[in-house]
Amino acid sequence: MEIFLLVLAAVFPIVNPPGSALVFLSLTRRASADTRRFLARRVALNAFFVMAGSLLLGTFVLNLYGISVPIIRVAGGIVVAVAGWRLLNQGSHKEEEAPDTADSTDWKGMAFYPLTLPLTTGPGTIAVMISLGFSRAASTSWMDEFWHVAMILLGAVAIAASIYICFANADRAEKVLGHTGTDIAIRLSAFILFCIGVQIFWAGASELILGLVGQMPQPATLRRAGA
């Protein structure tokens, strides 16, 4: 139960289903209600698989390609920040598009990118799940490791369920807030998304800078070398 609550406490604020639902609503405003519910279900499933894959295979993939977690945070933070910046500038301009553009939109193609990755389960979520995957390697027995992984996956299921509930009912929030209130909420969510991207980028960049400084020779070492 402690592990389950840890996953919720660590991942839920990053995913932020209520705030992400407004971004989802902005990007799918021209879609029908049935299409939006279909996308909500697909995004929730995709989000679970992203979290489960990061947990179970993240360390293997990183070791295979020689990629460090700070690099993932830097690259992913840039992607999230750019997505938030674009949405912040666009606002409700998507409503001004011609109605026939909705018919030609490949909504299914948007289910994974950008709705799942990076807007819902982005680099921050992946980095947290990979960190949890590292921690399971320290389990004392296979039974401890089994329950460790099971509780993390159960937490991922709970987060995926919250994603579906919030995304599928995003249009109700628009009815409550109204047109102006929804536009303001979307812009605030986009700004928060931009800030999250900058935070993820800075977390990764700080680790890289500290690692670089730690590898530099210290003044005492230089004086001994000169002597």
C-alpha cells in the first residue's frame, strides 16, 4: 500500500488529469462527443502502457542505447515546453478553423502523439517510472520484487482510470465554465504545461551540470599536479 500511494503521489501531479483534460478538450474541440470518448479511452490505455513499459523495460532501453535519465529529462522537457508554448499562443484560435477540417482530421492518429505522449504521460512520468524500476532491483527476494511491481502497476491503472474519467467528461467542464472561462482555463493549463516542461528540462540540466562539475579537477588537485 505504501508503494501504491507513493506512485500516486509521484506520478499523479505530473500527469495532472484534470488540467490535461482541458488541453485535451482544446485539441479535440472539433471532434464529436463519441470520438472524444473514444480518444479518452485510447489515451488512457496508451498512458498505462507507457507507464508499464517505462517501469519494466526502461532501464534495459537506457542501458542498450547508453542514454541517461537526465538526457531524457532535458529532451522531453523541451518537447513539453514547446507544446505548452504553442497551445498558450493558440488559445481558442482552433475554433476559427473551417468546419470541414474536422472531417479530415486523423483523430486516431492523434491518440498516441501528441495526446498521450508528451501531453499526458511525458518525460516526467517516464523518468519517475524508470526510477521506480531502478528501485525494484534492490528488492531482497523475488516475492518482494513481484509485489513491488504489482503495486506500481496498480497505481498506473488508477492513474489511467482517472485520465479516462477526466478526459471523457472534459466537455462538461466547458459547459460549467462557459466559453470565456474555458478559454482562460485552457490558457492557464497551457502555461502550467509550459512550466512543467521547463522544470523537467532544468532538473535534467542540473544533474548534467553537477556531473560535469564533479568530473572537473579540483584546485587542490591542480596544485599537487603543478608541484
